[in-house]
Amino acid sequence: MKKLSFQEIEQALAQLPAWELDSARGAISRRYTFADFSQAFAFMTRIALYAEKHDHHPEWSNVYNKVDVTLTTHDAGGLTQRDVDFARHADGVAQAGGGERG
Amino acid sequence: MKKLSFQEIEQALAQLPAWELDSARGAISRRYTFADFSQAFAFMTRIALYAEKHDHHPEWSNVYNKVDVTLTTHDAGGLTQRDVDFARHADGVAQAGGGERG
């Protein structure tokens, strides 16, 4: 899996407006805010299954109804298509769950 | 739920050797290390159920096989017996799961 070029990253992020790029690190991050802890952890559970299935795991943290997710591909030393696919999937899960507030 | 005194905190931490006190903040933290992500998230799932049941939620983060947990009681502005009980429970879950490495 090769690192995305700066242009490829820009194109991908245009479709992922909630995600912020840390270009020094080669990582993208965003915060999900849910109605409560139960909704937040339901989201985390679905993301955990995706992560395990694809053998691609997030750096993430949770405080009550908030989940902060950071994605990078350690083996590639930066962002790859796997991170973009992960971010799209996570956004879809958050929307489908119905508990996302912003 | 009232804040624990410094003496009460010292006594509680004597039974929780892996936990570190942030006395300025009134919080305790520790890292759990598991065999892999699956074990780490299984632990997180059990802790999430406990948190929801007791309406007392951790600040926590996960990177692959590592789970960092911080406990404090926001309503009390520091540590209470609920945090001590939570920490004991979490240590027990980690040991019972069998996946903890250290």
C-alpha cells in the first residue's frame, strides 16, 4: 500500500470535509459527537469490527459522547487509500446510527 | 458522592499499584496492554457496559493492543469511591480476560 500524493490527499479530503489533515505526521483526524455514551460506544463497536476485518486500526479516544479518531498507515509512514476508505466508512456508520449530533 | 481525602486516596492506591495519581487534576490513570486489538476491544466492551450501568464513564484511548484509562468524578471535582471501584473492576476484567500482557 503506497502513500498518497499531496494531490491525492487533497482530492480525498474534499469528500471528507469533517476530517483535518496533519500533513507533518501524515494523518487525518476528526471528532464525532453523539447523543450519549451508548450511541458513542455503539459507533465504536462497529468501527472496531471494520478495523479488525481490514487489519487497519485507528488511534482513538472517547469521553462520554465524543469519539476522536486519527488515521494513518504506520507501515507506509503516512496516509494511504486504506485511511481514506476507513474515514468514509466511519462517516457512514456515524450517519446511519442516527445518534451523531455534529 | 464526596471527594476522597488525600489519606483515603493513598490507601486506595496501595491496592491499585498500576494506577498513577494526577493529584493536581484529581484523577488516576493506567495503561493496559493486551495481546492484540481483539483482546483490547473485548476489554473495552466489558468496561463500557460497567460504565453505562454505573453511569460513570472513563476518559480512555486505544491504539491497537493498548488501552489508556483515566478516571475522575467530574461532579465532585476529583476522585471519589466510584473511581476506586471502577479501577478495581477494570483490573479484574483485564486479568479475567487473560489477554493482558502487563
